[in-house]
Amino acid sequence: MIGIFPRGFGPRPGWRFRARGSLPLGLLLALVFSSSSLPGFCASSWRDLFQQGRSAYLGGDYTNAAALFRRSAAARPASGTLQNLGNAEWQIQRPGLAVLAWEQACWLNPFNQAARNNLDFARREAQLESPELAWYEVVSTWLPVNWWAWITGVSFWAALGLAALPAFLGLRKTGWQQGAAAFVLGVFLLSVPAHFGVTSRARLGFVLERNTPLRLTPTDDAQYLARLQSGEPARFERRHGKFVLVRTSRAEGWIEKTQLGLICPRD
Amino acid sequence: MVSFLLPTVAQASSPAGSGRVPPPGRARPPFRRFLALAYAACFCWLAPGARAQLATSPQPVVRDPLMALMLSQPRIDVESPVQPTATFDPPMAKPGERVTYRVVINALEASIQWPDKLPDTGNLQLEAGAHGQLLAMNGALFKPSTTFNYHVRPKQPGHFTVPAFSVEVYGKAVTIPTAELEVRGDLPAHLPAPAHLQLELEPTNIFVGQAVKARVYSPPHPGSVVQGLAQVQINGEGFIVDAATARPRVEATAPRAGLSGMTYIHEVLLTPMASGRLSAFAQAYSVDNRTFAGAIGTGPSIVPGQASQYTLLDSDPVVFAVKPLPHEGQPEGFTGAVGRFEVQPPQLSTNEVRVGDPVKLTVRVRGEGNLVRLVAPPPPQVRDWQVFAGEQDPNHPQIILAQGATTFTYTLVPLNEKSQATPIIPFSYFDPDQEKYVNASIPSVGITVEPGAVPVDLGVMDQARSSAAPEEKLPVLSDLAREPGLAAGSLVPLQRQPWFPLLQLAPAVAFFGLWIWKRRQQYFEAHPGVVLRRRARRALRRQRRLLGRAARDRNAPAFAAAAVGAMRVACSPHYPAEPRALVGGDVLAVLPETSRGGDTGRVVRRFFEATDGTRYGGLPEDGSELLALRPQLEHLLDHLEGRL
């Protein structure tokens, strides 16, 4: 137990405390209890799933491998996990889920060349088209998505700080401070388009099922405008009930929510 | 325009001497007639119809031949009322027997909004089968007929019903009638088996790109009746069917289902394009009169005056495994040929040629496999020859299959007289039996090359080859990642997570705090008295604590020292001076004049005397006198603190 035993009464220059026992039992219990929620403690579980998935894949059990990789990715999304998930989905002939997994792998880590190659391979094999990206979306693919948020935030406040702190502290502005402020401001301005690119690219999705009907209206008996292939890119526009409005390279229409897989899942 | 002129003409034609004098400037009567006629001619000429009639020669209307062909076809009957039928084939079956639920609608398939799921059929688990459309000639019109098949194998005897349900056809609701099925175990044995197709694939364990023979057998019939099939299709994904290789025929087959005789067989080549487990089933229309007035006959029959009935039959799905071609060890010259092939000695069009003159090289390839889709190996890049890509066999695929061979023709141009033989053309194929690639390169053929009239610039040829685009390396599926790699807490980007925008407030709060601090510092610099007073108050509180402690301990010297210290620190901001430098008179000067001579002043002098005495001499004998002055002292200190 931790006890506070002030000497005497009334205000004193300082407080003094001493603990009873070698180590507070409650603090120890709190540490043990909270350790289960620490990322380090759970790392073994999702890594184990990853390794189990690898073993199942190498043994030819692609369905089980896909399930294990999916669980690992759900626990902690990682670029390598999603790449392997895509491979397993491709082996069990689910190109839509495979393309989605590889795109998510590139979303987290654009430097994953294997996932990029797999996307080229799948699109060539299944004759699928790549999603059309605006210039700012292309810029956003140069770095992992979360890096842009930190770059934008840090550069903005760094520029503000370098410009305003000398004045706050009453210091004379030097040339290097102004140069650094200009440089950091430039980084911020260059990262803003990528920031928007990340936001708009988050609405990108892929059709999961084969011959998905693209409907004119969000109803079950709506007229079909077209049939979408598994793995075809589509942009999410809005939701209405169990349907979502998507825009493809050919047309705009409604499909069921479960038939579209978004790179960035929404609530 | 003419009427404008008529009055003029009328006036002009008035007889002379009538007393009317024509106004000056108007034309004379003959000239006016001429003008009227000229205007009338111009009007007629400008009229569209007249202009067309006056054209030099009428142009014949040229009709597009395709349009003419389309217009010459009979129209499709979409006006007749839609009369759907729904039946079970057969209507009575044994438990475990395959039964087909068939709906036939006399409408175009594209105009039918067929539901994805049928209404509740109770214990019957209907599985979707084939569906198709047929256009049958009926008088001067094509009569459309669309059929939807479902299959079921009832396990228990009983009476089953598929209730009526509504379907939209041509935008209107149409009711599909009820269909009933009787399942009994005591059916007579003479009833023929339900009619359905049989699909056979030979072989079933194959590789991607390996052509296999798919045979569709028509259902057997007693006697010598052979039931033909129309619109035979093999459905499924992951493979292509070469319709040009179709070989329909009637063959004597081994007895099946207790029936023997001739059977109609539709054989076609099927080439899988994807690996894995693929499924295929066949469908076709059989021409018979088994179905009439919504009832199913027990066998083929000819009803006088009855038009031929087309019944859509299908087969059970056939699952076959397709293995991918191995990527390792794929030699040069492999163009996708899978099977067993033999390259026969190539033939040259001539064995003597001059430099720069072309020569044809004909290569004949025999074998078993996808001969129809065999692609000529690419021409090699050699220094002494210029080889143009091979031409495919122009024969019909059925002729190629019948011959069991195909030919390629290359055009070669010698670039110098040093060549004594044609270059070897790399070619290889994959043998599915041995499961390995086999090298079957086209050998070189001896030839005599004589010098040509114009020398060939080999340097240009080399430059053209070197500048040619490198062969595109096709991407392949990568290996598994060994490590999870770069991870994140979520796929949702930070910008959309709720805590991230809030995190941006932290530096804002820090900057704001810094600004507040800076302002405060500037204020204190501008108002130093404020700082002095704050310090004095703090010191006074400290002295008062010492005062209280000394009073509790009944320590008169400490009490007096603390009291003097308190008075000094309370008065120091007024001078300003170091508190220790102040004396009793300085303290009295801070007090109001009326208080200096009263009790308050006496208290001040008393404490200062006590501390001076302690410092320079001894205390008075009665120290409690000072302690008793505490209330007055506290009152004085309160007054001094109030003035800070």
C-alpha cells in the first residue's frame, strides 16, 4: 500500500511519503493486467497466425492459409500479411479478394514490389483494368499513407514554430532559421496534395464477386446497367441501405455493399 | 411575285385610247409578259420537287447489303400472348432419380426478368441448370422460346409442388403455373430413364492449354430412334471451346441404361485456360415431341399435325482438374503447344538463292494436341539471315484435325553468301504424359547462297536488332513474404482517425502557452513594482509561519526576530530597499501618522528594541511580554500586507 504520512500538521515546505512493502501489489497487478493489451504482448498471436498461414500455403492448403492470413491482418494489418493473403486468395480463384489484398498491401507499404508485381500479374491474367488515379492520388502512392499525415502535421507546426518562436523568445531572427522555416513550409505545401490524395484514394474499392450486376437504382429488382468483373476498380460515392453507389470507368450505378471491398474500410 | 406583276400586266394590256396613260418607267406590255413568264419559270425551277424532276438523271437508292439481309429475315414474334409452361421431367420419378423442373416461356430471354431464387419449394432443393433461347420458324415469323432448367433428386417419396410465381416479361407480370411431381418407389420398370445429356471429357487430368475432346451424348432411346441435338453448348469458366472443331456424328455406342443402338454424339475440342478445379456442363436442344400440351411423353413420338418441339436438355456437371504448366525449365521457342508433336523435315522452295532474295521454308508439324491453336515459333535473330514470322496454316480447323498436321511457312532472306544452311528455329512443346518440355526445334536445311547484285549492310541490320524493344518479361505470381513487414494499427489513414486531429491541438496549445508566458514576462518587465510586491507577500507569509511556530514554542527571541523580519519585508517594497536594511523608523514611516504614536507604534518600537537588545545585549527578564503582543502584531502585519 502506498501511504502518505506528512509530519506534523499544517502547511509544510514539502510532502513526504513512504511506501509499505517492497513493491506495491496493486501497481504490479495493474501492470500485469494492462500488459495483455500492450502491442508487444499481442504481437506473438498475429505473428503466429502469419507463420501458420505460411505453413498452410506451402503445404497447399490455400483455403486455410487465406483464413489464417485474414485473421492475422484483422489483428494487425501488415504489408507482408496482406501480400500473402492476396496470394492465397488468388490460388483459390478469388481474384477480387486477391486484388483487394494486394492493393491494401501497397496502401500500407508502396515499397512492396512483390505486391505491385502481383497486381500486374493478376490484371494481365484476368484482363482487369487498373484504377485511374488523379495526379495528387499518384503522389500519395509514393509513401505509406500514414507518413503523409505526420509529414503534413510536423512540417506545418515546425514551419510555424521556426517562424514564430524567435519572436516569442525575443531572439534575433537568423538566416538559418528563416531558411529552415522556408524549407519546412515547402515540405508542407508539397505534402498537401498527397494528403488530399490519401483522402480520395480511401474511397477506392474493388468488386469482389464475379458478374456483379451494376444496378440503375438501389433496389433488388432494378434494371442492370452492366456486369462487373471480379477485381474491377470502383469508387465509392455514397450509401443507401444495403446498396452503395459506385463509379467505374464504364458507368455509375448501385451494387450491394457486400460486393464491394474498399481499400480503407468504412464503419 | 407573279401576282405583283399581274396588275402591271393587266394595266399594260388595257386598250390604247382608253384615256389611261401608262406611268413613266413601266415596261411595255410584251416585255411584261416576258417578265411574268421568266419569273414563273424561276419559281418552278426553285421548287424542290420541280428541281428534282429537272435533274439530269435519278440516282438509284443503294441499300446496305447487311441491312438488306437483316430486313429479309423473318420477324420475331413478340406480339403473341406469353403462355409459360412449367413441368417436371419426368412427372413421376423414383426416389434418388434425377428430375428436371423446366419452365418454358414463349418470349425473348433478354425480356424476361428471371428471379435469382425461386419461391419456397418446400422440401425440394432445386439447383439451377441450363437456360437458353431458341428461335423456331412458325409460319412467317420466328417464334422465341426460352427455357430455364432446374434439377433435383428427391430422396423421399411423396407429392411435391412448385407453387405458381410471377415473373416480369416484356414489362408485364406473367404467372408461371404450378408444377407437380410425384415420387414413388413402386413405379413400373418399363418407364424410360429421364432424358438428359451426358458429357465426357477425355482425359480429365490435364494441363493448362492442353486440348481435350469433349463429347456430348444425346439421351438414349429405344429402338433405332436417334435424337438429334441443336445449339450444343458447353458451359463453364476457365476454358474455351473451339466451335470450329465440332464433329457431330451418329455412332454405335455401347449399351447404356439397358438400351443399345446408335447415339448422336457432338464432339468438340475444349482448351482450359485457367488452373485448378474447373467444372463444365453441356446443354442442347433436342428435337422431339416428348413435350406437348404441357405433358411429358414416355418417349419420342410423332403427333400428326404437331410442330416439332424443342426441349432443352443438360448434363450433370463434370469436374476436372487442370494443372498449371511449370515455369521452370521452360525452353526457348515454347509458344504454348501442349501435346505430342513431331516436326517433319522442313521443305525449302528452292535450294539456290542469291543474297537479298527471299526463300520460303515450309514446316509441317504432326501430332496430337491443340494443333488448331498451335502458334508458329518466333523467328530467330541471327546475323546471316533475316527471318520473317511464320504464316499459319490457312486450312479450316476441321481439315487440320482430320489431317492431324499443320504447317507454318517462314520467309528467309540471306544477308551474305557465307550462309550454307538455314538457321535453326527453336521450337518446343510440353508433353503432358511425361510432364516435361520437349525440344523439337526446326532443323536447318542446306542451301546455296550466291552473291547478290546489291550488298546488304549488316551494320544497319545489327543496329535495328539492337534498338528493337527488349522482350517483355511477363509478371508472375510472387513467392510468399517471409515477414509481415510494415504494419499499422488500422487500414484507416491517420487523417480519418478521431485522435489525430485532436493531437494537432497539442502544439497549438503549446504555442498559446508560450505566447501567454511571453506576455506575462513583458508585463513584469514593464511593472517591476508588481514583482517586488509579490516577493514581499511571499516573504511575509514565510515570516508569519515562523512567527506562529515561535509562538507555539514560546520562544520569545525567535518570536521577536520573526516579527521584525515580517515588518521589514512588508515595508521593503515601499522604499525600495533590502528588507534587512530597514529599521524601526522606516517601518513607522510607512504607517499612517495617527498610528505612529499609538499602540501600533509602540508595538513596532518594542519589537525592534527587543531584537536590538538580543543582538547587542540580553533580553528583558520577562519575554512573555512580547508574546502577549501577538494580536496587535498580527493586526499590524495585516495592515502592512494590505498595503502591498
